Amino acid sequence: MAFAIELLNITKRFPGVIANNDVSVHVEECEIHGLLGENGAGKSTIMNILYGMSRPDEGIVRLYGKEVEFHSPMDAIQQGIGMVHQHFKLMPDETVLRNIILGWTPKKGLSIDEKKAMEEIGVIMEQYGLKVNLKAKIHQLSVGEKQRVEIIKALYRKVKILILDEPTAVLTPAETDALLETMQRLKKQGCTIIFITHKLREVLAVTDHVTVMRKGVVTGTGLTSEMNVGKLSKLIVGKEVSMEIPMKSYQPGKKVLEMKQVSTAMRPGRMPLKEISLEIHEGEIVGVAGVDGNGQSDLGEVIAGLIPAESGNILLDEEEITKSSIRERRQKGIAHVPEDRLKTGAAKDCTISENLILNCYDQAPFSRRMVMDHKKITRVSEELCEKYLVKTPDSTYTIGTLSGGNMQKVVVAREFSSSPRLLIAAQPTRGVDIGATQYIRTKIAELRDAGKGVLLISAELDEVMAMSDQIIVLYEGEIVARFKRGEADEYEIGEYMLGSKRQEVTYGE
């Protein structure tokens, strides 16, 4: 079969690093091609080159046998290439419809023909099962809905080649199954898909070929039918990785956190909490399952102090903290890995080392009598970067220059190293490679085994099920189910996530 895409001998250099080193990738027409690799392996760089967001220092790009040069994403779009980025490229204050048709607007005289656009988009949504309210503003949507908008936008532009960057990271099992079916339908209708993901089972289920990258070079490529999880993980990280996380037997201690009928205020685009009662004990991981946008954001943020409780009480080690500031809560032992590393997790214009000490820059050993010890800061930062597998030449680099996964590792390193009483881990492995995912989950288990309390909020239902001693399900801001480990499978939990089932949930019985 002919190649739809040929990336030949691509080299791309950035200050201090070679992102792509003589990389070649061949993608056949009408196939789903998996692109795998660790964070910082060069996947995003090579795809940005294909999409016209970056230009190679060396090498050539061919589409359907013809050499092309892209100077911008518009050049790529005009050649039938669409890309759904991990961090969405949408205008939050505009409607879904306006975001979809931007740059591709049908006209009726001098006006935009929104009626025609809505009819065409309606056909696409019906055909591929991608439902979304076209009149809603982007900021009112959940992360999963925003992703659907990006996919619809690409399909509306009649793409022949579609690049999907971590598309299933925020979906339920049923939604993931539906997306994989959509990908298969697109393939049958002549679309070529590049599927970037860290979920190896999805790769094995849906792709035809795979290409694996590590440290800027291709370490392997071949038919998916000849691969398995062990082979792929070895190509990705250089060794086979077991995702089994050893944990001690479940022996919870005294309450670390207690929430009593906590509610939060309604805000645009956010689902408030409605009289949430919850307990987390020493030596316990409480996992939160739910379709993104059902109150998970408010749950993590109200405990951390980023938003106020409208009513109810929050206690840490039986001490009232409902009115405490963020700083006071951190001093009492709360650590927080926020779900949005760009918005609230990191200061992207500051260095890696500055981000690593954001919570303790004014304390020993980093500061004495208001004077910062930069040698100590650098030494500890380099140790944390090495320990948490952050791919960077050194810690003086601006954190905004890192890949999304490496940025997440910096946030995790800062929070985990603070020796918390309670860890709020919101999407801790989102966009993180297989090796780092296993490491982060191991560190969460170690905190639990050391008698700490953990609240694990994750869109990865398999992560919640594998790590949690107790699982709660949030739907429209309420706890609608609670399970102990092993009491329910992912599809039963999925029914509660979609609101089709409900339990009466109480604590203290």
C-alpha cells in the first residue's frame, strides 16, 4: 500500500537538546498508526513538524509521494491534515459553533451562514456519535466535551489525515470504546489516523502499525499484530515495565480528612458540589471516579483552599480548616497536584528549580534570614529532577520549555517531596509516559503505606480501580456510589458515572 505520510530523516534541534535525531516515520494510507514514547521522546515535535507548527532543521516531508513544505498549520490544514492537541486550541468565550467554523466559515452574501454550518456539523455529530451543544460557550464544557469539539472541527474541515494526541485521557470506558469505534469508521471511509497515546492496550486494540520513539530517535516500528505490552514497554523505556503496584494490606487508621455536607457555589462552566460528606483515613487511598465535569474539580480545590465552601465543614486531623487559607492548609500537611498543570500547577515562565521550591522558598534549608541559598536550591532541584525522571539538561531551564508530561513530573516532585499528611492527587498521571506513570503510582502507594491519606481524582478509571481502597463516584456534584476495592467492575462503575444508577451513600456506619 502507498504511504500517506513519509517523514524522512527529520532532525530538529532546540537549545541544549536534539528533539528529533534523524527520525523517519512511514504511515500507510487508510491506517491507524500508533506513535508511542516517553515524555520528551520527540513525539510532539515530529507531529508539530507534520502539522506546520515547526520546521525541521534537516529532512523532508512527503504526502502521498509528493514533497511538501509547511510554513504554518493553515498550510497543513489546506493539505487535509487535522490535529487534536493534548492541550486544546479553543477560544473559551466563543460558542462551540464559532470555534468549529473558525477559518472555515460558509458565507451567505457578506454574512456567516450559521444555519448551513449547523446542518453540516449536525450530520457529522450524528454520523460519528459526537454529541455537543453547538450554542454553548467553550468555558461551559467539560474537558471531554472540549475534545469532542476539536475532533468535530477537524472532521468539518474534511481532513484526510487526523493526528490525535492522547485522545482517550479524559474519557470513560464506554466513551473510549465509542471513540475507538469512531476511529475505525474514519479509517474505513479513507481517513489516515496517527494515534499518540500512553495506553498500550488501546494501541494493541485499534492500530495497524506502531512507531516507538525514545530520546529523539526511533527505537522500533512494525505491525501491531506482532507486538504485545511487554515488547512495547521495552521499546518505550528500554526495559519491560510491570504496572502492578505493590501495596500493604488495607489497614486504615484514624481519620485524616472529614467533609461534612460540603457544598460549593455555582460558577460558569463548573459543576458545584452538593452536600458532600467524605472521610479519608490514614493508610487509605480514596479514588474518585466520574465523567469529567461532574464536580471533581471543585472537590479537589475546596479541600486545598483554592475555592471556598459555601456551606458545610472540612476537618483535617479533627481540626476545622473550612476557613483556613491555602498557605495555612499546606502548613498543616495538605499537598495538592492540581488537574491543570498549566493554569494552577506551575509558573511556566519560571525555571524548573523555582517551581520546585514554590511552596518552601522562604524556609530552611533554602532560605536563612530572608537570603536564599541558590546552591542548595540547585542541588536539591537536580536531585528531584533525577529522582522523578524529569527530562531536561538542567533545572535552570524554564518549565514552559518542557513537554506536558515532564512539566507534570515537576509538579508531582514538588508535592510528593513535601511529606504531606493528606495528598490530593488530581489527574497525577495525565499525559505521562508508561515509566513515569508506574513511578508516580508507586510513590502514591508508598505514601499510603506510610500512613498518609490520599484523595485520588483521575479520569483513568483503571487507575482509580487499581490504586483505591475505597472508590466514590461523582455525578452532577453528588456522591452517587461508594465501593470497596474489587466490589464492582469498570462497566458497573461506568453506569453510575453516567447517572443511570444511584446508591444511598452514608459514612460512619
